[in-house]
Amino acid sequence: MNIIRILLVDDHAIVREGYLSLLAKQPDLQVVAVAADGAQAYQQFKDCSPDVVVTDLSLPGISGLELISRIKQRDANAKILVFSMHQNPSFAVQASRAGALGYVTKSSPPEVLLRAIHEVYGGRHTLSADIAQALALEKLGNERMALETLTVRELEILRLLVEARTTEDIAQILNISPKTVGNCHYLIKRKLGVAGDIELTRLAIRLNVINLLDLSAPAIESIKTY
């Protein structure tokens, strides 16, 4: 059985003791060092070379994000899991950019933290369910904002594209040239940040631009065969 050696970083003594107790009960986990601030944590990382660093973001002195960056600069293969009270998905994004493999909120059940430690040790990305949901909602919100940048004509062309209408059909329906349809098609994909028509169709369905039940047979088949 592999023993996962852990550096635990948290500035609250009571919190540290609570999670030390939890981790000590796991036969395959061993806390080899603890730290109460970023500078101490970085020194402990250099001294102990733990398998996984479990760190909070709110630390005295250098922040958890800065700690992650410094550790990754020293060891690009370092495996870091953020364990934080912050439920804002932006923190998870920043932690990932800094080099963390996982992000778990402190409101998560203990088994979520334990599973995340194993996932990160295995080199896999992991998020607690609340953060994953928040990120999904934020992405959906950004997509809705992008949809609002479309003009009325572009939105109508999008609806017809999702119905699997050809460029010639759309041009005839809207009484515009095929070239204009083609240009709008390109602009729509650029504004919505999609590369192809299948992705465009799925995005339109996700944003309720058109209900799946309203799609024509060719459009539905194109989704199924993707």
C-alpha cells in the first residue's frame, strides 16, 4: 500500500487539528508537515518533499495562490489541492491557473476531501460538487451574455442554422444573399466562441434558443452522429 505523504497548510490551529485528526485515521495517508502561513509552508515543502500539498488560500503573509505559484516554480510536478472556505468559482479558476490540481470547499463532507487527495495524488483534476456547479453556472452566464451580443438578424440566422437549413435556404427565407448568410454564420460562431456547427447547435439548445423537440430530423441526426 502506497502511503501518501501530505503537507497541510492552514492558519487556524483548530481547523488544522481537526483535519489532522481526520487524516491520521486513514491508513494510506500521512501528514509529514504542517504550516500556518505561506512562508513556512514553502520551507516545509523544500524540507519534506511531500506527495500532496493541501492548502488554504487565505494565509498570513503570502497568499495561498502565491504559495502555489512558488511551489510549482520549484517543482513543476508538485501536486497541490486547495481546501478553502471560498466558494467563488473565480478562486478555483485562479488556483488552477497557479498550478493546483484540485479545489475542495471546507463545507464539503470529509469523504470529498479524502477522495480529492487521492485524485490529486494520481495527477487528476478534481473539484467539489459545489464548485463544479458554480463554474458550470458561471459558464452558462457568460454564454448568455455572448448570446445577447447577437443582432436580431444574427439570432434569426442562428435559429435557421440550428434547424439544419442550408445557406441557400436561409438566404431565400430572409431575402438576403448567400454571401451575407455566410458572413453572419462566421460572426455568430466568433461571438459565441464556438468552432463548428455541432458545437453551435448544442450551445443553442443549452441556451434555449430553440427547443430540441422543435428541431428538424436532419438537425437531430447531426447531433446524434457527432
